[in-house]
Amino acid sequence: MRERLGATALMKELMLRHFQAGWLAREQGRKVAYLTSGAPVEFLHAVGVVPVYPENHGAVCGVARAGGALCRAAEERGYRRELCSYWRIDWGARTAPDKSPIGGLPPPDFLVCANNICRTVVKWYEGLARFYRVPLVLLDMPFRHGDEEPAARAYVRAQFHELRGDLARLTGKAWPEDRFREAAAFSREASALWEECLAENAARPSPASAADHFILMGPIVTMRGTAEAVAFYRALRDELRARVSRAEGAVEPERIRLVWDNLPVWHQLKPISAFLAERGAALVGATYTRAWTERADTSDDEAAALADAYARVWLNSGIGHRERVIRNVVGSLSADGVVFHSNRSCKPYSFGQEEIAARLKADGIPCIVMEGDMADERDFADAGWRTRLEAFLETIEGEGGKKR
Amino acid sequence: MTATHPSADEAIRYAGAVRDDPAGAVRHWKALSGRKAVGCFPLYLPEEILCAAGMLPVTLWGDEFPGAPPANVPPFLCSVVRGAFASIRGGRWDAIDAWAVPSTCDSIQNSVEVLKAGGEGRPLFPLVFPLSGDLPGAPEYLLDRIEAFAGWAEEVSGRAVSEGALEKAIAASNEDRRAFARLEERMAESPGSVTAVEFALLARAGSLVPKETHSAMLRAVVARGGSGERRPRARVFLAGMMAADGVAAALDGAGAAVVGNDLGRGRRYYEGLARESGDAAVALVRRHLSRMPCSTLHWAGDARIDSLFGRVAACGADRLLLLRIRQCEPEAGDEPDIAARARERGIPFLAVDADPGTRGADASLAVRVGAFVEMGE
């Protein structure tokens, strides 16, 4: 078993400080905003607002296997089990914070919701706005079924331009364009470094697994736009490069290389990785981790550049785009197959996977679609997963043997 | 039904016939008119554009073919999308010439992508509308989308969407909306004068027949005398996406009267007039951006819940029945706050799973609805 990446410990410390910052904000005279993972946090850093991510909290609870208990608490409040588990975890932690490994989240002063990851978050945040009686800033980014529509671009840009005034009003501060540009530059740099980290997995054996990436992506989700995130990903990239130079792999021996589509099954991250590793299979890439490599171009109009970048994120694009990206990831990482996690909590990610899988299979790329849930461990059939994954790996090995 | 002035019985019979053979109704219209039909996913599309291009908008609610074999789609999709895919992939909608899909929710929005990726060869138009009229640039963006939709409709139909044709289509749609509003008024003023089954049939028929025909059907039922009226055991307000046949029958069976609704296939679909003068495309933009609060659009604060309970009070309802479609996230998201408000106001409230076509569910639904109606008698 290879040693853990040194960056993992640093990341835990960073994330701990991130969660503490929310609780300490009031003492420091700072405001707290909840925001969705696809919202432009760079604007908030500019005005010194502490960003808090309920989705990230959902992932943390998922990893800790606290998701089921928190979802149940939300269901007792009237939230249906069919709703996204992040959403239910968030509501559950409001009535049962003791069940959250980090004690829930500090209350927000306002909310920023962007629908570029799904429309579910809009309903979720509307409910939060009613509960806390705080303002909700909505950023509406039209889904891109094909090429970008110029009118959609203008619409999103108009909202991003107005966001500066909204935040100035909500914080009572004049808009600091210099700090905004600095945050945007940090964000761009962190994203580029994150992309470099992911690209290191083109090496054989790959220096990290996608399961590592799922954990290590915490700062790019929650802390992009900060110098800390840049420093963290620079250190991680250097560590990964060192591993590559020593030909150290996350899985040894590495016989099968797989790509993962959709959010991880947080509560099964370790068991699934271990199960695969025992069989010589490594998850070398994931579409979800790659989503945070999308970044703004440099521009005099930083707000417009960010608008363009946030509008073209992975989940705001059609199946054709997603299929092309998966093919690129498979090609660039020399992957042998794709595991599609059909995630009952994420309808936009999951509806269409069957079609993408069918097209990849037609071109000889082995695929399997597995049903589960990202954070509610009650919706996971362990035996079924193991049996199907095992059969999938055997099929790939058989095919690979023939090719080799 | 071809009569311009049908009797109420004829109108209801025709609505039933359309329910029983929706594709047949579309084929019949196509044979008579020699024109095309566009399948629309719910909820909000500027159908006037399609009508102005000489086409028939046909809205799929997923319950048109209850016996259609299931399609290969994930189990966590709602019955609207699953039903639509089952009927499309099962070849039940061969009479449809093209598809228009609005950005109602994640599942419906993705439907256009999945149809395309699955090899659907008919023309498809995804209409992504702004979530709120309050956002900067929303009117300009929607105007662009409506104009693009008109361009697509012209291509599909081979007919120009002229300003005059659009004005005519707006007038016909407005007339239908006014007629539906009169039906709702009648149901509130004379509880029981229109049964729940009749209401459900009429609401559904508007998704399947030309606006002029539907207006005539509604007018006939509104004009019907009140001799058959009875004193209802409960005055029920229906919230949710749609009243499927089973729940409507259960309400009638329990002796309840529907006096108001907030249904997707009901008030939300029919509400709001477009201006009949000035730029027609701008009129469609304004109509969409001033819609009543709906779970599929964005409203700040309590707007939707206030609006819902305002209408519950205005129609004199003494109960609120929420008809749930499982896996409908927009509706499920509002449900806890609707339930809480009903408790605060002391309004009897029940949420029931009322997915159409769920085998064996009608009996249990009837028992639950019956018990709800008996409450507080």
C-alpha cells in the first residue's frame, strides 16, 4: 500500500479553517453567505464575505456516513426522500446539527444561488431564504443545448455586472475592483493548477486515484479565489510530479484504468477504491473533478469573463458536449472503461448517462451504469455494486487480453 | 366534435374521447387541416407561435397512454417524463411532427438532450426561459428566444409567422384562457356544478385540441344550468401539477367539490392574458414574465405560498389537497412550507401521491381522499 499524499493532511487543515471561518465571521465583523458550488465566489472574496457551501457540507456528511441520519431528520420535517440528498442533509442539520460531523453550518446573512449546476438548488435556496428571512441573489444561467446563444451570454453578463452592486448593498461596502481582480486571478491560477494535478494521472501508473481527487478537490470548490488555494494546488502538483518521476502509483500493480462519471458515492469512496485496487483497477479520472478546471479568460471586464466561464460549466451543457469531454478524458488518460454512477440525487447529471454509455460502447469503450446515491447511504446496494463491478472488470480484462 | 356551439354533454363526451384516444384526436385534426402537430413538454411554452405557424400544440403530461411499456429511463424521473418517453419511444406519438421542450425542470430540460442522443429524428426545439422577470436582461433574453422559436416554427411548418397570424393566435389563446377562468369562477360560485372528473377532462383537453375548440367546450359547460348541483361535503382546493383521473374520481366519489386550483394542468397553464395590441412577440414576453407564482419559476420570499393561500381563501375552499407527482423536485421543494402555512391557518391539508397510472393505487387514494373529505364535517 503506497503512502498517503502529503497534501491530504494539509487539505484537512485548510478545510477545517474554512469551516471555522464561517463560525468566527461574526466575531470578525464579516458577513456569511451560503452559495452554490457553481456560484462565482470571486465576487464574495472581493467584499470580504465568508463563503459557506451547503453542498460541501453534504459531501462531508456523506463521507462520514452521517447522510442517512440527516436525510431522515429532513424527511421528518416533510422533505421527501426523493429530493437531492445534499438538500435533505442541509435541512436535517438544521434540526439535528449534532448529527453533522462539523455541527452543521453557521446561519447566513444572505444567499447566492446559481442554477448552472441544476435547478434543484433554486428551490433549496428559496426555502433557505424563507427560513432565515435573508436576501437571495439568483444568478440564472441558461442551459446550453448547443452552441452558446449571444443573447444568453448578454443575459448572464448583465447579471454578473449587477452582482457587484448587489453585494455592495448587502455588505454596505464600496465595490473594490482591485480585490475582485485579485480574487479572479487567484481563481484562474488555482483552476489551472488543479487541471495540471488531474493531468498528472496520464502517467502509468497514475500517481493519484480519482478517489484522492474527490477528497482533494475541497479547496477548489470552497476556496478558489484565495492565495491559500493556489499554494495548496501548487504543492499538490509538485508532489504528484515527484510521484510520477518515481513511477509511484496509487494502485500497484495497475492493470485497469477507469474513468468515473457523476459525483462520487461519498459514503463508499474508500470501500469502492479498495475493492477496485484489490483487482488491479484504478480510477484515474472523473468528469466531476474536471468540472472545476473551467476558468475565466483574462479580460479587462473580469465580471464578463467570469460570466462566460460559469455559464459553460459541465452540468450546464448538453449531452453532446459531455460525451465529447468523456471521450477526451478517456483518451488523454488512456482509460480502459467508464463507470457511470447513476445518482438518484442528481437528475441532471444522471439522465442521459445511458445514452452516452450506449454511444461509447458502440465505439468499443466498455461502460457500466451503476445506481446509487452520492450522500444517502440508505440508497446503496453494496452486494450489487461489488458483483457488477467485478463482472465489469473481468470483461475489460478479457477484452484487454485479446487486444494485448 | 366539430360544432362551434356544442352542448355541455357533447363537450364533456368529446373531452373524454380525446382523453381515451389522444393520438387519434391529433391525427384527426391533421387529416382535416393538412397541417403539422408539435409535441410540447409542460409547462410554459408560447404556444401562440405554433398556432400562428398553423400547427397544433399538443402538450404531453405523460399520462396519455397509461398502458405504454416503460421506456429505458432512470427510475428516479417523474411520471410526466417517464410517461412521455414511454409513449414517444413506444411509437404512440407518430402523429407528432416535431418537439418543443421548455426548461421547466432539470428532467424536462434534459429530455430534449436525451431524445436527441437516443436518435429522435424529428425536429426539436429547446426553449430555455429566464427563471424570473426581475433579473436584469431577462426580457431581452426571452424576446430573443421567442423570436428563435418563431424561426424554428416557420421552418417546421413551412409557413411564415406573420404579425397578423400571431395576433390572431394570441386572441384565440386569450379567449380560451378567459373561458377557463370563467369555468373556475363557476366552480367557486356554485360548488359541485362541475365535477372533479369533468374539470380534469376539460383541463386536459386544452392540451390536445385547438384553442377555438377548447374555448367552445368550456363555454358550453359554463353555460350549463345548475339543476344538477348538490351541496358538497367539502370545498377542496387542488394544488400540485395535475389531477389525474383516479384522484378526480375519488373526489367525486367522496362528495367533494373542487372550488379552486393551482394545478400545472389547470390554473397555471391557463392563467394570464397576452396583450392583443402592440408588438405580439413582446406581448408574449410580458405574459411569461408576469406569470402567477409557480414552483417551476423563481419567486423571492413567500410570494408563491402567499399567492396560493390567497387563492384558497378567495375561492372559499375549506381544504387544501396537494396532488403530488413523485420525483417532482420543484413541487416537493415547496411542500413543507405549504404544509406549515396550512397548519398555521388551520386549513385541513393533505398531500397524496397522485401519479397517474399507478396500478392498484386508486383504491388507496380513494380511501385517503374520502377520509380527508370527512374531516371536520
